[in-house]
Amino acid sequence: MSGWETVIGLETHVQLRTRSKMFCGCATAFGASPNTQVCPVCLGLPGALPVPNGEAMKLAVRAALALGCTVHSKSVFARKNYFYPDLPKGYQISQHDEPLATQGSLSFLSPERGLVTASILRLHVEEDAGKSLHDRFPKVTAVDLNRSGVPLIEIVGGPDLRSPAEARAYLLTLKQVLEYTGISDCDMEKGSLRVDANVSVRPTGASELGTRAEVKNINSFAFVEKALTVERDRQIALRESGGTVVQQTMLYDSKDNMVRPQRSKEESHDYRYFPEPDLPPLVLTPEFVAEQQSALPELPAGKRERFVTQYGLTRDHAAVLTASRGVADYYEAVVRAGADARAAANWVMTEGLADANDHGDELRVPPAALAQIVALVKGGTLSHQAAKRVFGEVAARGGDPRTIAEALGLVQVADTTVVAGWVTDVLGAHAPEVGRYKNGETKLMAFFVGQVMRASKGKADPKLAQRVLEEKLAS
Ligand SMILES: [Zn+2]
């Protein structure tokens, strides 16, 4: 918006993809009956002692490395104290003064500024709280502690984003990295990725940050841009009418598309952090960190660049094909099966993704079969149109593309004698057009090719038909 610059920083909570909780053996599976995945540790019963989940630590370190952070050889668990009904211990185990990792970055494509590198200030490990259910019983709040103790990382981004659209692009890129690396399923609807945003505005050109408000309760990717736009517009309207922005937490309400201040009673600013006495400092050996580094797959940005150089794709096409690891792997399998890289890219991006979109994201045509379809088109056996039908058949029922093409009568006739017969018939039936063509109206070639295709019921190889037509019309 003219006259004002928006400054946004995101704090993202991500559930690590582990089978058990952060400090006990309880399951983390989504959708279990309330309070069935609990034990003395995650219920906070007296005397129960936490034990860190090794798998969670591996995933957290991989996340930090994938985001270019410095992973510290020593970090410290801390108690974050606050009172809330869904927090039976009265504190959450988190990290505070000495987090697992700091000083990373994430490059993403901004819709306004091109490639932007946003800073990651810190990444730390913590456990989730339980869940208050306000809609299960009339007039009472129920508590489900299945989430209590689920392992999370919090990724704190710097104030480097300049618009709600940029915040969305950043978040989608972060999600892509976390999905690629298998760190999280990042399903916002299930609560495995949650985002809070610090938003402020300042006059364009100013260097000091304005007073920020925190926006919470953004529970779907679809709402990220909307919620931040509402908050930005609220702050600008406030400033333009001579008011001042108060530092406070705003809750987004997606039903009315508005933000409202959180009641001050719900706020708890003084967490009185102190080191967790039941857990020693977390010490990571260089070998452990190196192992996690080598366990990381190729990251999306690197894969995108490689697709451009190795397969001669445009950056846009490479971005589409690397958007998810599944699609990227599929595309490369098609190329490995012998398909021309650029033709394969077009098939995967159009027919492949359209079919997957209609069938639960499943890429139903096996890579070898798609490679064969691409080759049949390239070799002139199938027209592009016919190949699409074969693709549809293979997707729905499986089978060998060439056999299917033959069974459906789709194989193009590339036999010169046969095609020449059709050409003779067509030229004989259109004497006036032949005369006009010979008098220089060469654009009639398209008409003749069309007539040959019609006479052959679509089976003639159009390139061959044109060649034979040119020969006969020249004589
Ligand atoms: Zn437990």
C-alpha cells in the first residue's frame, strides 16, 4: 500500500514426524479418542521423569541444517511456566537462552521482489501442550491431552517479509523444505504446522520498526495472506487516523475475516523460564550432526537448479516439477526410462498432474509406460491427441501403451503407399482447390492435410501426409 511499508516475521511451530512423543513413549497418531495416548510423563504426574526422543532430535537437527542454521554442540531445555487448563504440568519443556540452532536462512520467490533470502533467527525444540475443546459439550470446555508432549520445533524468522503475499510464499517454501526432508507432514488442518505472525507498518523509507502486533489463530494456508492483510490494513487505518498501534496479540477469525484483540487475561507475558532440572544439557557430537547432514536429501532449490541445467528446462517448469518430491522423483524416473527430457516434462506437467489431481495425488501411469508414450509420439506412431487417449487408458486400466494403441486403432499409418492412396483420392475430389494451390494459394496445404486426415479417419501420419501432398502438387 502506498505510503506504508509492511514488516512481517513468522514464528512457525512444526510437529516432527515421529511415532512417539518428545519425552515419553506415548503415540502421536492423529485422530485417536481423547486422552487415550497419555502416560504419567505427559500428564505431568508427580515423580515422572522425561527422557528425550532420539528420533525427534535427529529430525530437529536435520531441519536446522536444511535451513542453513548453526547447530550448537550444547543446548539447554528450559521450563516455560504458565497456567492453562490444557497444560497439566503447569509448564512446557522448551528451549530459551540456549536453543538448538541459530542464524539460518530461507530463500524464496517473492511475488514482488524476486528471490529473497529471509533470515531464520533461531530454531529450538519443545513439546506441545494439550488441546482445549470448546465445541464438544455445550457450555463447558473439555481437555484432550493426546497432543501433550508431542515433539515440535519452533522456527523463528526475522522481520524480513514485506507483504502478506510474501509471508505466504515464505511459508509455502518452508513447508516444501520440511516435507522434502521428511521432517514433518506440515498439515495445518491437523495442527502439525502452526504459524504466528509479528506484523508492523512504518512509513515507506523509514528504517526503524513500527510497534508490532502478533497475529495468532491462522489455522490454514488459505488464511495466511487474508489474516495478515486484515491486520496490516487495521494498522494503516489506525495510523492514518492519528492513532497508535498497541503491542498486543490479535486473534484471526476466519468466519468473519477479521482480527480481534486477545483478552488480556488470556495473555501471559512472564513465562519465568528456568533450566529444566530433570534434563541435562543436550550435547551433540560433531559425528551426530554430520550424520544428520548426510541423511538430508537434495533440497528443493538445488533440485530446481539441477533440472534447469541437466534437462534444459525453463526455471518455471523446473519449479512446477520440483514442487513436491514425489513429482520430481516421478519425472526423473520417466527420463531414466528413456524419454526425451523436455517432452517428458510437458507430459508430467499437463496430463500427469491433471490426472493426479483427480485421483488423490497419485501418479497413475508408471514411469516406463509414460516414457513409451512419449517415444511413440516422437517416432510418429501416435498423434499427440491419440497419445492422450492412450495415457488415459493406461492411467485407468494399466497395460502396455503400444498394445492399447493398436487395440484402439490409434496407430498412425506411416506407410507411404497407403498414405499416397488417400492423397490421390483427396486431390481427385478437390480439383478447384488444386488449381488455386498451383496458382500460388499455398495456405490451402492445411486444408489438404485436413482432408487426408479425414479420409484416413485420423490414422495418417500428418507429417508424412504433408510430404506426399507437396510432392504430388509439385508435379
Ligand atoms: Zn506419555
